[in-house]
Amino acid sequence: MKFRLNTIPLHDKITFLVCVVAVVISSCLGYYAYHRIYDLSYEKAIDKLATDTRLMSGQVSSQFTRIYDDLLIISGTPPFSGIIRSKENLGIDPKDGSSEDVWKSRLSEIFFSVMEERPYYMQMRYIGLSDNGKELVRVNRSDEDLVIVSDPELQEKIGEPYMLNLDGLLKDHVYFSDVTFNRENGKIDTARLPTLRAITPIFSGSELFGIFIININYPEFVKGLVKGFLPNHDMYLVNDQEDYLMIKPSGEILPFEYHEEYSKQPPKFISALNDGFKNNHFVDNEEHIAYYAKIQMPGHEEMKHFGVVFQATYDDIMFEAIEARNNAILLSAIFILISGIGSYVLARNFVKPFREMTKSIASFKSLQEELVLPDAGSLELKELAQAFEVAVANLKESEDMANVILETASDGIISINSQGIISRFNKSAEHIFGYSPAEIIGHNVKVLMPGNHRDQHDNYLQNYKETGVAKIMGSEREVIGIRSSGEEIPLAVSISEVKTKKGSEFTAIIRDLTYRKETEDRLNDLLAELKRSNADLDEFAYVASHDLKAPLRVIDNASSWLEEDLDGQLDEESQENLALLRGRVKRMENLLDDLLEYSRVGKTKDQRYDEVINGCDLLNDILFMLNPPEQFSVTADEEFKNMLFHRMPVYQILYNLINNAIKHHHVDNGKISITVSSDKGRKVCKVTDDGPGIEERYFDKIFQVFQTLKPRDQVEGSGMGLSIIKKHVESYKGEVGVNSVLGEGTTFWFTLPLVKDKSPDSIKM
């Protein structure tokens, strides 16, 4: 007989599931208890190891602080600056008359006295950058004696590693090197003594003069650290080059292990720490546990590559955890057995009410029916029944709300099934097509389409069923619909699909475009009329300018011929009248040119509107055309010079403003400045002069056509320049204005247009 899971009664399934869950939970609790005890023991051991490590780290840090203080205090003593002053003044200190040798002797005495107090200081040196980095003062420790090195024995250190990259050293900073073997005369000393160097730069003013170095006997330094402190575990001083020095729990310091020539296999944690080298970091390799603490260096620099490590064997620190693990396993097994028996008994009584409630829910078919559930046998079942009733009520409310939204939507909404039969038709759709829901629901959606589109719709549905490829799904498109009266109407339709158990259902959101189409037609007619009007206006302006210039040229030529024919016969007044006549002709020609230019602003564009040029070249082109008097000063700030512009209309605007400033200036040596600033996200250009200024009451008038503040006989002009500027600025939706105080100069400002093309090929250099 074949076993089937779905033939097992529900209460047996739940009973079995509860038993399984009880076993799983019991197992998890036992597993968790074991690991929790294990983790606590492990954490306790790590904390103990970390405490010892941090304690020693602090002790090491205090020793580095002592070295740091020695460097800064000694480097601040008078001999350092005295030697610098002597070096810079032919060997004599101009401050107190001491010679360079006297200052060196004083510094040697200071080094000598400090090294007597610091038995681990192996050398103290003052090195200058000149003479190939030659030592100026040096005191050595030889065995137990201190020796002041004489001048002939001082060495040149320019090639030593610590003499490289000195440019980055900062004043009053202390730097510590890696631990390496001591070097003399460019080679490793035969004693092969591990050495740590502490360095601080010495400055003459702002220039680096030299460095002050203390060579530290690293093993002696470590002896001082562990003096009076015996670690419980193996202790290591490490760095990022994988060098290390080991101190045994007995206090014995083993030889320094240099990464290029280990005498034995290094501990495993060395390479692990070098991968990350994070502070307060421990490494567990299942044989040993090592804890690392970074040495916090004093002053400005934190030594990132130096730290203290304590290492212990795994069995030594985890003895208590292993014993606790065995006890946890026994307790977990007992708990699992008790939980399994209890869950079996309780599950039998618990499942019966669930079966009754399941039957009631299964008989509930529609949201329009009333849901009746049996009385719950427990508080939990009662809450479940109440929650289900609330969920049903919420679903019913959501369905009612959705129906209200669909019926009141301003767009028409139509739903159809996969055969194209209409199942929903809201109020707006009724208004658009003229059908009531009762008339249209149950009919094919083709009745809403013109005859030439109906076959296409059938083909589209069939193709979608066969291929699953949707051509218009999810996007809006314009189509033609047909009302119940037979009238065709333009529509915008967006279709979406919802898949249900009964198959696919499509929903179309429809908008009547009749009003929009009528509005677009009216707008197109108005635009066409506006284009025609502008074309007529442009043609009129050109023809008027051309036709009016013709008689002006005749007058100008006739007056010139008359003056030539009557040369020597005209009195001074007649000559002045002829000159005045030609001046008026020239003024009229300029006025016509400006009038034509004004009519073309914002309409006619050539390649100059696309050409991109920087401010410096643009200003040079303008000044070349204007040719201002030599004593006149026209300057621009760096932002303007480096900024990019379209040549037009900026060229025309600046040309007119600079020309006006020169023409209307009351002195011959005026000044004009051009600046660019930012204001509320816009770039504003200002043209400022030190001319006579403008009264505030004329601020608006000067931007009107044919307006001048002085008679044209005093200052020649058409009165169109500022009008052209204003029209140019307004054509790119900018702003223009003027600020002036009478007698104190004038500033014209305007917002700059954006540069749309910054490609290198389009920029004039």
C-alpha cells in the first residue's frame, strides 16, 4: 500500500510536527548552551590575555614617550640653533660670539649627560644636510664607556635609509624607524646589534637644516621594559616587516629575529597579523592563541607597525571550557527526552479546535457572505478567529473602496478578458462612449472601435496568446474610438495585464483627446500666424533700412561732390554746414543699422552663436575693434578671463557697454573693469567704470530705444545700444541692470548665458 502524506489527518501531522520542533529546539538549546559556555570561557581567556597585552603595551608606550620627550627637549636646547647660526655666519655665532666648535662641544656634553641616564641609548647624533649629510656632533656608547667622536671620524650619512624622503618631515614631530641592524660607514656593523632609531627634524627658519637621531639598543631597551614584570605567557615585540623579539615567562630575552634571516621558524601569528595588523586583534590557530595590541605612540605620529603580542597554548587557557562542554551535552540530552514526551501529549489536545475552524473557513466562499467561526477553545484560537474576521472585513472594505475609485476616476476604465469580452465599464467610460454598463458589459470590446481597426484587434489578441509578446502593453498610444452615436473620437489608451486563476484580464485606461486635439490645432494655427508676422516684420525692417539708406548715400555723395567743385569758394560757415550735413547722414545710417540689428536680436543666429571662446580672447577681440585711447585702462578678473562664453551675444553686449563707458567718460584716462561673480546659482558679469555716473531717475529710461542722456551733438550715438543689450539678455531669459551714484562711476550688470558646447574643437584659443 503506497504511503501518501496528504492522507494523514491534520491532528497527527501537527502532533508529529510539534514533536519534531520540540526535539529540534531541545537540540538547539543544548547546542547553544554548550557553545555559550564555551564562548564565555574563551572570552574570559582572551580578556585575561588582552589585559596582560594592553598592560605591557602601555608600559612600552611610556618608554617611547620618554624617548619622544628626550628628542624634543634636547632639540630645543641652545646648541642646535647656535650651530646653525655659526654655520651661516662663517663659523661665528653673531648672537653671542661663540664659535661653531664651542657650540658643538656644548652639545656633546648634553648628549653625554643624557646617555649616562639612558643605558639603552647607543648613539646620539646631530646630522646636517650639507656636505653629503655629514655628522656634526656624535656621541657613541662603547661597551660601558661613552665616547665623543672627533671631527675626522664623523661620517657622511647621505645614502642611509633614514636620510631618504626628508622633505615630508614636520617641525616638532618625532619619527621612529623599523628595527634593523646598526650600520657604520654604509655597511652593517659586525656586532649586528638590533637598533631602533628615533628622529626629529631641525629647521633653520622654514628650511630643513638637519636631523637629530638617537640610536637605541633594542635588546637593552626591551630589558628595561620587562624589568620587574614577568609575563604569564610568551611575549613578543613585533612589526609589520615580520621582525620580532621574544621574551620568555622567565624573563629571558631571546635573540632578535630579523625577517631576512630567521634563525628558526617564526610563530604562525606573525604572518596572520601582518595581513591585517588591527589593534586589539587576536589570532587563533587551534594550537595557540595570540593577542596583539598596538603601541600608542606619543605626540603627532602613531606608529602603525609596532605592537605587543602575548601567546598561550590552547589547552592551557581552555581547560575549564572543555569540562563545561561535557556537562552541557548531558543536560541537553535529558531536556530533549522530557520535551519530546510532553509535546506529544499536549499536541493531541491542541489540534482538535484547529480542525473545526478549518472546516468553517473552507465553507466561506464570498466576501458578501457572513463569516461564522466556531467558539475558540483557547485565547490563541480566539485571537486567530478575530484576526481572520478583521482581515475579511478589511478585504471587503478595500474592494468597496476600489470600486468607488474606479467609478469616480476622471479617465475611462474598461476591463476585458482574454477573449475581448467587456467585464467592467466605469462612469467616465460611459460618458466617453455613450453606452451604459448594462448595454456594453458582456459585448466584445470591438464595438468601441471603427470598422478598420476591429480585425487588427482580433489579430493582436490571437498573436499575444500564441507568442506572449505584447506590442502596446504598458505604454500609452493614441487610437480612434467610436461612440454609440457612430461619431469617431481621438483617444489615449494605456493597457495593463493581470493574471488570475481564470486567465488573463486586461485593463485599459482611456482619456478623451478631443479637447486637446482642438487646442493643439488652434495653437499650431497661432504659431504659423506668428511666424508669418515675424517674417513680414524682418522683411519690412530690412527693406526699410535698405530703401532709406539709398537716398542717404546720394545726399552724402552729392555734398562731397559739391564741396570738391566749390573748393576754395566756400566760406567757413558753408564748409561747416556741409560737414554737419554729412555727419547727420552718417548718424542716420548708424541709426538704421542699429534699428535693423535691434529687429534681428533673438531671431537671426549664425555660427557666432555656437562658437565657444574664453573671456581673455573675447576681450582682446573687442578692444581690437574699439581701439580705446592708450591712457584708458580696460581690465578683467581671472574668473572672466578663464571662463568660456558663446561669442554671441556676449561679444555684442560687452562691446556696447565698453564703448558707452569710453564715449561718456568725462576724462581721458578712465578705468573700466570687468568681473564675474556668482549670485543665487547664476553667473553675473559686471562692467564698472569711474565715469561721471548716472542719476537714479534715468535708470529705466536709458534702456529704452532712441534714448540718450546727452545731446547727440555732444556724444555721437543712436540711443539704441542699451536697448540692443537688453533685448539680447532677455532673449536667453537673463536679466540686466545698472547701479550708479552721480559723480562716482557706473556699474552695468547682466546674467551670463550658459555655454552648451564645451568641446575642445569649438573653443577658440
